[in-house]
Amino acid sequence: MASSTSSVITLKINGEKHTLPVDHRTTLLDALRERLDLTGTKKGCDQGQCGACTVLLDGRRAVACLQLAVAAEGREITTIEGVADGERLHPVQQAFLDLDGFQCGYCTPGQICSAIGMIEEHAAGWPSAVTEDVRPEAGPPPLTADEIRERMSGNLCRCGAYVAIVEAVARAAETHPDEGHATLAEGTKETVA
Ligand code: FES
Ligand code: FES
């Protein structure tokens, strides 16, 4: 029941609507995990620093621990449970599996959601902090290992699976229809320090 501190909200998650009462202070992460049993999204730091809780909001990546559930009403929320196409894994999921882009797997749902958003951002021509030529006419930069590392730097992996994560993201990016220019650039297989 709604009160001055709680509201009944409807969240659209992976194409399905869920109506639930929430305290206004409930984060999207806690609503997903504790209220809706969508435990694929992980809680690491709970303060926006590790990326384990990354989901997609209207197709853009966001850390669910810094998002209030009430503020997510009316948005398209995609969690790791919703990225596959039925039985067919998303190309990013497949690449992580094929290239062993994980060890314990705790950071993996966040890494995958983040990579999905990152590949879209890159294909749309967004520069990163390591992009040398940021003029709009320069177009998207080659998706080098440095570009991937920088763009995925909000997602930490305590197991240190970064080498394989970079390779998996690069391979998945090659399958994106707008990423013809972004072939696995020289240096993508360099060791990550
Ligand atoms: S749990 Fe959200 S960023 Fe760490
Ligand atoms: S695979 Fe263990 S934290 Fe990343």
C-alpha cells in the first residue's frame, strides 16, 4: 500500500511487467534481487564502484545499486536473465563462454551487461578517455585492447580474468552489424597488467 515513504510501482524487466510496493529508499538492485528473485544481478560493493550490479536501462548501462527502484519505473530494464534470445545465448555471453572470460563468475553478469552496452556505445561512435581523435568526422575509433579496457574499467574482476574478458568483448563486437570497422585490433591480445 502506498504511504509517504512507499509507493506501488510497476517495473518493466526483460519485457515483463512487475507491480510491487517498495519503500522509496529501495535500490533497483535490492528490488531485483530481494523482491523479484532476479538474482543474476550481483551485489559487490553496493556503492557504485565495482560494476557487479550493471544492468541496461533503456539500452544504456547503469549500476543498479545507485538507482532507486522508483526512478526506474517506466524504463526498459534488461538484466542478465533477459539478454539471451530464448535458448540462443547473446553473442557476448557466447564469447565469454568460448574464451573463458570468467573464473568464479561473480562479476560476469555485470561484465556481460556492461559489454553489451559498451559495444552499442562504440558502434554509435562515442569516444572514450583513450580515444585519440575525438572529432565527430573521425568516426568510431578501432576497438583496441586499450579502448576495451578503458570502456570496461567500471567493471572489476577480483579473479583477474581481464585478459580473456577483453578478448571476449572484442570477439562479440565483431558480430555487431555496425562494427565492421572494429575488427579485433592489433594488441587486443596483449597481457593486461
Ligand atoms: S554493487 Fe553496484 S557497483 Fe558494486
Ligand atoms: S570471475 Fe571472479 S570476480 Fe570476475
